[in-house]
Amino acid sequence: MICALGAAVCFGTATVLQAMAAREAASAGDGTSTSGNDSGSGSGSGTSGGAGADAALFLRAVRQWRYLVGLGLDGVGFLLQIVALRSLPIYAVGAALAASLAVTAVVAARLLHVRLSRVEWGAVGVVCAGLAMLGLASGAEGDRAGSIALKYAMLGTAVGVLLLGAVGGRLPERGRGLVLGLGAGFGFGVVEVAVRLVDDLAVGSLLRNPATYALLLGGGAAFLLLTSALQRGSVTVATAGMVIGETIGPAVVGVVWLGDRTREGLGWLAVLGFVVAVVGALALARFGEAPVEVSAGVP
């Protein structure tokens, strides 16, 4: 559980650092102050110059030490996620990763001087309580080897995520963010399951394993859909869809097909902890993208 929580801390902190760097890079490009109402972000949602402007912003951002540290934290977080998925049930890891929103909220309150409401502070506490329940109730990872059919099913799901992105991008604005966010969540869920289905790291075995391609395609598609969702829809709606998509489906797959279990007699506590952690994360969905920094003069 420590690795899963460490991954959440890395991902949540990286979101804030990358947003700070991107906003500083955006202000350097247009000559405005980094504080106030600058809407530039790591996802490029605040830019208006299209792909060219986004590329220029990215090139300026990568020269910021905060952005580089954020990328490093993302890399460390991914490695910790892999370790966690190899030793814990998928449902526990998924809920812990959703808790990165709570980390983003707390770090944003500290570094961006964002004021959290009482409800949001309460949601942070709820997430922590849910994770504590999961830590007490979760057992070891399942001992079932995934079937070849499941591996191909994950690859097919990854392809479906790409198709969903193509369709979702054409939807009206009201439903677009939710569909793209759900699609991103499904893609991240494919990654969680695919890590468990890669049982031999020899190069030849990796190349022959459909789960390898599912992991790469699902992860890439998820990042594309999430970026599009944050650029073209509500951050809160898109992040809520992502949390739902990346937690419930993989948890079911882990329990039904991979043999994930809880400690004896604590199944009810694991279910309760999972639900509590996910609901708390949904209440913090606006922190799927780090909020704008509040200047010192704002009351």
C-alpha cells in the first residue's frame, strides 16, 4: 500500500508543479504576471493559439525546473504504480491513485494559495479514511494468471478507447467532457489490468503478449483523451468521469478474473473503503487540473 500511496503523492504533486511551470512559461510568452487570472495550464486549456501556441508553451515550460521535477515525479509515480499492482489487489491501487486528487488539493492550497472550502477539506479526510479502510482490509494480489482471452480483451478495450475519443470529440460541449473523461479512465484502467497480465519480462515474451500492446495503447490513448477533455470541457466533469472509469471496471476484473481478495471476513470493509475513497475523490474533481494561483491581495 505504501507504493500505491507514494504514486498518488507523486502524481498529485506533479500536477501542481507542472501547472505552475506552464503558467510561468505562458506569462513569459505574453508578458503578463504569473499571478491573478492567468489561465494557462499543463493541459493547454488556457491557450488560444492552437497547436502552435501549445507547442511553444511546452518548449518554454520544459525549461522550468518545476516542470522537469514534475515529469520526474510522474516517472517515479508510474514505477511505484507498477510495483503496487504487482503486490496489491487492483481495487486498492485504483482507489489510491484516485486519491492523487486529494494530494493535488493539499499541495495547491500550500503552493498556489488556493483556499479549500470546508467541504473540500472534509473530502480530503474522507479519502484518507477510505484508504485506511482499504489498507486494513485488502489482501495480497490475486494468484490467477490472466487468460489469453482477457489479454486480447484488454487490447480490444484500448482500441475502443481510441475510437471513443474520435466520437467523443465531436459531441456537443455538454456531454463531451464526461465522455472523454470516461474514455481516459477506461484507458488508465486498461493499464492497471495489463500490468498484472504481463508475467514475463523477457523481450520475446513481451513482444508476443497482447497485454504489452494494450498497456502502451491504453496509456497513450488515456493521456490523449484526458488532455482533450480538459481543453474542451469542464475540468470537474472530465475528472469525475476519469475517476469512475479507472476504478470500478479494473476492480471488477481483478476480483472476478484475477482472483483479488480481501482479508478473511473483511470484504465489507474493503467495499466500504473503496466506495468512500472514490466518493471523496469525486468531491475533489476540480483538482484534476491545478487551479489558478490566488494572489496575496485576494481576501
